[in-house]
Amino acid sequence: MPIKIPSGLPARDILDSERIFALEKPEAERQRVRPLKLVILNLMPKKIETETQLLRLISKSPLQVEIDFMKTSTHEATHVSADHLVKFYETLDAFKDNYYDGFVVTGAPVEHLAFEDVDYWQEFKTILDWASTHVFSTMYLCWGAMGALYYRYGVRKVDYPQKIFGVFPQYLQDEYCFLTNGFDEIALQPHSRLAGVNEADLALRKQDLQVLTWGPRSGPGLVATRDFSEVFALGHWEYGKYTLAEEYERDMAKGLTNVPFPENYYPNDDPNLEPLFSWRAHGNLLWRNWLNWVYQTTPYDLTEVPQLRIEKKLGTDRSIRHLPGGPRKDNFAPFMHDGYGVIRQD
């Protein structure tokens, strides 16, 4: 799809080299269509790298998408130039009267901290409150997903003594879910985190939340509300081929002792060989499915979003709802669920 990006965004050159069709504002406005409107809250230190990763995924749909970038005001980014932030990013104050079809909240390397100890936690909650009345559907990634699950649903974070690091199998829990439509029974997902979510807490919110993919080592990888107004990706399907390698080199240079060698990433665990890019297809499919869902169910007039949320009709009045349908008829444990897509704990 043609993605509509701010003029001069550095990611444009990379996207062009990868034959991804991106339109800058003057070109896009000549197309007489109503584009999907997305805003990205980028909490990652390497802003430009994250922008490029997300725009790659957003481009895998035949829809035109107009993108804005949001930053926090209570945390000063140090890994990107101030000029870049001034030119392409705004704080919530600039967006508070806007309405969007979609919202993307990235991860952040702060999962080792208690939520209340993160310097922008209060602002994060304020942004989520704004999104609940101004956004049709939100995609949260990694720490963003953990923070949102905790704030909005009381699902606690579980700290790990050692980072879960590498590429891990996720088992499909609902074959017919719109978001995972087309997924294989096993999908590989990159993980790079020192925390996860409390699965017992998830089970307590099973009327609101459904686990769509789950892994024996990595736990829930994809969770969503039942109306898909909120989607929580605990792993990193947006990562590029070399992102885990770069993170491993960074952590080793810092002398960290709780970071293992990345699992299931290098052929034969040999870092002299190029890593295997084994998750790209499922990453592209998830984002294409999400954008397709948003496109089919979002109101044409986005100012209707607050009332639709009050009436609990964000998507549910425009779709056929169904109980999860497992992809297997046997009792192979990784695919077992309790009727809500939540793995049994027995």
C-alpha cells in the first residue's frame, strides 16, 4: 500500500531501496481517498530504526495510511537528534483533539523497572486514557503491551532473572480469529525481554481478553480484547533480521550477565553465520490482518469512536463473533484452551 509519511523522513530512502511504496504528503493528497489515520507513540531509543521497522509492516496492505509520530514530554530521548524529534514528532498536546483509526505503542527497554518507577509512567497512562476515546484500535508492542495490560486490565508483570532472548515458537490458539487468519499452527516470534505477564491474571479477565498465540518458553505472544480494539504483542514481530544480533552485541559490551546467547537465531548457534529471518511472514500477516480489520470496521467519521466505545460497539456490531476454534482435534497440550483462548494451568 502507499503509506503517507512526513516529507523528509529518513526512513524514506530505506523504504525506496526495498521497493516499498511510500508517498510524502503532497503526492498522497492527490489521491482522492480517505486514508486510514495512524499515530505511533515511539518509546524506543533508536527512533529511526523503529520507524523503519514499523513502516515496513504497515506497507504490506493495499490501503493508504497516513502516519503521525508521537513522543513523550516527560522523557528526553538521547539516541536521536533533537532536530529529528522537532521535525517529525509531537507530544500529546498536539494530538489531543485528533481522532485516529489506529494507534501503535512501541516497547521500551525499561521492563526491568516497576511501572511506577518509569519516568514517563504517568504520561503513559494519560496517553492511554486519551486513546480510549480518540482511537478505534490500538496495537501495543512488548513493554507497551505489558504496561497497557497492567494499567487497563490489572494483569501484573512477572520479572525474570534472565532475559528471554531469541526466536521462540508460538502455538496458534484460534484458527479462525481475524487477526491470526492465515497463521500456521506454529509461528516463530522474536523475544527480547526481562519480564512477562501473569497468566493467571489473564485468565481472570477472560471475558475481556483472549490469548491468540502461546509458547511453552515465551508464554502468551499475542493477546487481544474481544472486539480487537486493543491488541497486545508481547514479542517483536516488527524486528528486522539483525536486530537481535545488534542487541546482543550491545548487552555484551555493557557486561550484562543476565543476557543469554540468542536461541534459535543463528544457524547451528554460530554467530559467524548470518541469522535466520524466520518470523517475517507472520509479522507481515499480523499487521496486514490488523489493518484490514480496522479498515473494515472503523467508522468513516472518526468522531463517532467515543460513543461506539461507550456502547461497546467497536467492531462488534460489524462482525460475526465466535468462540475460539482450535486448529487441532487432538489433545496436544500447546494447543489446549479453556474456551477463551487462555491456556489451562493444570
